[in-house]
Amino acid sequence: MKDVAMQLAREAGELIVAGRKGGVQIADTKSSSVDIVTAVDKASEELLYSRLAELRPGDGFLGEEGRSRESSTGVTWVVDPIDGTVNFYYDIPHYAVSIAAVTGEPVAGSWQVEVGVVYNPVTQEMFSAERGTGAYLGDRKLEITSPPPLELALVGTGFAYSAAMRREQSRLMHEILPQIRDLRRMGTASLDLAAVAAGRLDVYFERTLNAWDHAAGELLVTEAGGVIAGLGQQPPGREGIFAGHPALVSQLQALVSLHNGEVLLRDIPGWGLDS
Ligand code: LIP
């Protein structure tokens, strides 16, 4: 399955790079006016959907742009055809095809991720992992080593597409930023998780992500020796996801909790919509 994921990530990557060269238009918006989708997002998902039907008949599919298929094999492919769409639209070379194969219910916190591939088609960096066999950048095995103290940690995060949620997220970051080395908001969750696995970030925290944003990246982190955790008592997912060395994750969780960052989404009016 990992070989299939890597092959299809490259195929989708070629389509994406070609589409970028041809100029990109916004095809539609989703949860808000800044939550965009391009024709290339949709074309990439169509390619991945049809190729997986061909190579992995009976497997399920859950894609960001709406393609879905029930699984009759117990395996579901959770796919973000272009993660970092805003970067793609602005021609910022930091976006990825994110492909995960999961077993069990294809729901964050319930699934078991078997294979994860995150591919940046511009840099051609291929991050890959298969459960139990390690995480790799190309042929280089990735290992999360002993972390710095939180005050010297480089922290990755991201922000929602809703103004109301961004008010809460910026409030929390206002408290956290003076207590860490620095913050990086690079715009692509799957590459943020890959960065943690590769030691390019020390720890990562984001809220309101969708399953396809983090399914593959989760496995990169855990196969590199890190942990994935949720917000408060929640499983990792929409409410929040932390990733990194266990000592740093628990320190960051404590800091988020100290600054009232565990308010549930249902208690943040307009968190999912532009308001
Ligand atoms: C994006 C994530 C990013 C997050 C953005 C958006 P998309 O995914 O990769 O980390 O901060 O709000 O969710 O929409 O480009 O697939």
C-alpha cells in the first residue's frame, strides 16, 4: 500500500505542478470566503479516486473535495488532493498531496493509520511511513530525538478559515508566543506534521483540522518516535491535535490549558463559519 500511495502521490504531483504553471483560478469557496478550492484540487482528487479504484478495488475513499466510497476491504484511503490550497493559489511552493490508508472506522481518533505519504510536488520531498516500519524522507529514516525545553522550542500551528475561530486562536497565540523560541505558520498541516517527524519543528498544535489534513502526517510523527494527542480529554482531531516528542507535547498541552485554550468548538460561536 505504501508503494501505491507514493506512486499516486507522484502522479497527482505532476498534475498539480502542471496546473500551477497554467495559472490557477478559484473554482469555489467552502466554509468561508477564504476557504478556497481550485479546479486543480478537484482534478487531483479525481485522479487519485479513479487510480485507487483501479489499483485497490474495494477499498474505501474519503477525499477533501467530496469524493467518497464505502470500503468492502476494511481499508479506507483518506486523501487531501492539495493540502495547503492557499499556498498553491499564491504560488508559495509549500503544499502537498497527503494520502493515508486507514483501517477501522475512517474517523480521527478511531482509525488505525497503516500507511501515510505526504509529498511536496515542488520540492519533490517524499515523506512516507508504514505502521511498524518507521518514517522516512526519501531514503532517510526519521527519528524524533530529545527535545529542547518549551521556551526554546520551535512551534508549528495554523489557523481556521473562520474569523470567530481566528480571534480565539490569535488570543491563545498572544499568550504562548512569548514563552517559546518562535512560531511557524506555514499553511499546510500535513507538511507541518512531516516537519515534526523530520526535526524541522519541535512541536505542533492546531485546531479545526479535517481528517484528510492530518491522517498521513500522524503516522509520520508516531513512526519517527513522537506522539499524537488531542485537546484536553478529546481524541486528536477537529477539537485539536498536538504532535511531537511526548515531553514537549505535554508541556504545550499544559500551557494551552493554563491559558484557557481548551474551550470546545461548540462553545465558540461561528467557529466553523465566516462571521
Ligand atoms: C489547510 C491546512 C492548514 C490550516 C488551513 C487549512 P487546506 O488545509 O493544511 O494547516 O491551517 O486552515 O485547513 O484547506 O489547504 O486543505
